[in-house]
Amino acid sequence: MIISHDLGTTGNKATLVANDGRLIAAVTVHYDTDFGLGGKAEQDPLAWWDALAQATRELLTSAGARPEDIDVVSFSGQMMGVVAIDDAGDPVFPSIIWADTRATAQTDRLLDRVGMERGYQITGHRLNPTYSLAKTMWLRDTSPDAFARVRRILLAKDFIAFKLTGVQVTDRSDASSTNAYDQRAGTWSEELIAASGLSREIFPEIVDSTTVIGTITTDAARATGLLAGTPVVIGGGDGPMAALGAGIIDASSGAYACMGSSSWVSVAADAPLYDPQMRSMTFNHVIPGRFVPTATMQAGGASLQWIVDTLSPATAADYAELLDAAENRQASGEGLYFLPHLLGERSPYWNPHARAAFVGLLRHHDRGHMTRAVLEGVAFNLLTGLRAFADCGTDVDRIDVIGGAANASALLQIFADMWGMPVARRDLVDEAGAIGAAVVAGVGVGIFDNFEVAATLSKRSTGYEPNPAATARYAREYPVFLDAYARLEPWFDALAAGGSDA
């Protein structure tokens, strides 16, 4: 059997997969995020380790599996963060995760030295505070004593792999999420690292996602309940890994949307996709030689979670009631819009100063209207990503949805109506990342012959067809949504600058 771990924003999902691809068991252990003013978003890397160890033990117990039954362990992990470790391998600072946007001054310096267009051509991404390179510069500039102890910077899954094996590496998919990777050359970018003023030595070796980097140490075996000597495959970043788990293997696989805390629409391709307007980005796939053009918003599923937490008690019945109320209300149809920028924004605006806003509230609007507006706001924002793909010659005519928020039927019907295409929920919405990691692990140690097995491990379940009348209405309302942001953007930027011009 294979154990795979999906280190997400809210917790670690551990999955046990048989060597024939069957999902046997899954366990999730949660951890906290420290959000704060100025764009702060931090987590404790040792909390990830504790969650992984606990989840592994629970997984073995719940499935009645023996440690000797486990052939390999691998990972999917949240991307774009920074875990800075010292010579002993201990974190010198909390992990600065993907949602953190404090590195605006550092990004401005990169833009002055390299330029946005040049940075986009090198990395496949805009230069932005959400990426690892600027975050590392911020750590150096704001915590020099801690940074003086830094020996290496790792991403989330790399740190956990190091804790299991003692080996410090990353893979190409995660490297492509740092703003420090030359996507054409397949190496760290000497130009961008020089512009950052950081030492090349703190960046880890880059290997393929299927690489067996080592085996579980005696100490790690004691903590997890696994056998010392069990092979560990490095795995990849959660975006490309979710693509594999959703069966997105090549250009013929279609498109998918992932509705995690951050949310995105994505396809697979044989080459990076360069959007002249730079609305989208391209990650390396966990499949060697392939890429995943992506349009990622900061707070997709997080917007839904926020409105539920704010308006409804945390019970399943109340959650369902709130979504039912949203299903039977109008929002944009009544002039009510939600800009879903709770954590600043990546695609399509790339503005860390962006904020969330309800626009058009009237006295009769209730919690159902507001929830509906949130669902529509997420769908409108992702629509811009789909249009970016189409403008670059990649048309999408159907889309599969994974991630926790994919369980909200009201959201998926809005997707189908607004995007004008069939939308289907995959039957493993929560496990796609971990399933992808299991496939990578299996390929890495020879259990699976190729990546195509991923397409057989989950299937489309519930489908949603577009209502032509609703599609036409949303087409009229989409420009209004875009206009609301355009009018408010100067206010967002002035507010970030101190509010003198707001």
C-alpha cells in the first residue's frame, strides 16, 4: 500500500491507497493559521509534522494496516511559502505561507531590477508578494537576526520530507511556485536570485517529483509508526498534484477547478502558456515535461468558508440551510455583487491591496442574498481565468470540480450557468491531491507503469448543465462585476498607502 499526505492550508489529509489504486482510508488532522494585519499569514511547520505523525498513526490503525504493508510515502503540499531552517534543520521563523502578502516593498525592488514582463517570461508567473522569493527577502529585511541563521529555505512538503528522511530537496512543480525558477532552463534563475540579493546556496536541489529521495529514519519511524527504511518520494505542489488527482494528464484531459481555500481553474499542456495580459500563470506539472497553466484566486473556498463562519453556526444543518437559502435567492440579478478578495488577489488583478466588498446591498437583502453573492463573486472571478485561456487559444468546453467547496451544489450550478458549459463534481473531491501524490509515489517506485492510472482512480459523479437564460443574464452582469473592481481599485490602493486619498 501507499501512504500519501496532502498538506493543505487547514490541515493534513493522509490517504491510504492500495497498489491497485483503490482508496482504502483517509484521515485529516487540522492545524491553525495566524492571520494578521498587513497581510500576515503564518503557520508553525512543527504543527505540520505533528499532524502528519498523528494522521499516519490514525490511518494505520483505522485501516488495520501494518507498517510493513507500506511500500512508499509521498506528498502534495501547499505552494509558494517559505520554511527557513538552520544548520540543525530547525525552523528559525514560522512558515510564511502562500496567503501572506507582506513582501510588497521587496517585490517592488525585484520589479525595478528585473521588470514584470521579464519576470513573467522567466518564471511563467508575475513577480508578486505571494511568492517565495519576495517572502524570503522580507524575512531577511525584517528579521535579520533570525535570517542570519538560515541554511536553507524549503516549501511545505519539502520540510516534511526532510523530517522523514534528513534530505533537503524540492521538486520542479514547487520550484515553479517560488518566483525564483527559470521555467525554460529548468533551474533556479541566476538573474532573479541575483536581483533578490539572496545567496544561491540557500535554495535546495531540484529533482523530479517521482524521485525517491531517501528512506524513513529511525527517529521518524518512532514518531509515525512506519518502518525505518520505507522509501520516500518527494511528490509535488498541491496545484499540479490536484491536477493529476483529477485526471488532468495532458491537453486532451480537459479542464478542472479546485475549490480549496485558494481556488483555481487549470488545464494541462506541453508548454507554458504566456498570457499577454499576464492574468494567468504556469506551473510545472508533476509529470515531467508537462505544464499546468492556471488562474488562481486567493480566496475562493475561503470566501465561502468565511461567509458560513460569519452568518451561520458551525453545524452541518445550519451550513446546509444557508446554502439552500442562497440557492433560492438572486444576487447579481438584483444588483448585489461580492468582490471575493479577502486575502488580496492574484489572478486576474495581482493586487495585494485588493479587499473584499459587498456592492449594491439593499435593506431587503438577507443572509441568503449575501451568500449567493459570495458564490457568484467566486464564479465571476474564475470566469476571468477561463477567458484568459480562451484568449490564448485554449478553449474549455467542460470542467470537473474538486476540493472541499465542490460539495456545494449551489456553487456548481452557478458555475455551469455562468460559464455556459457542463460542470461535474469528481467523486473524490477532498482526496484529489492525496490521490495524485499516491500516483506519483507509485510511479516513483514502480508500482504503476505510468501516470495514466490517475484517470481511472476517480470519476465524474454529479453533473450540472447550464441554463441558457441564466448564461445570457450572467453575460450581461459580468461587465458590471468587473466595473465594480475597476472603480474600487484606486480606493484599495489609497487605503493601503495610508488612506490619505481614499
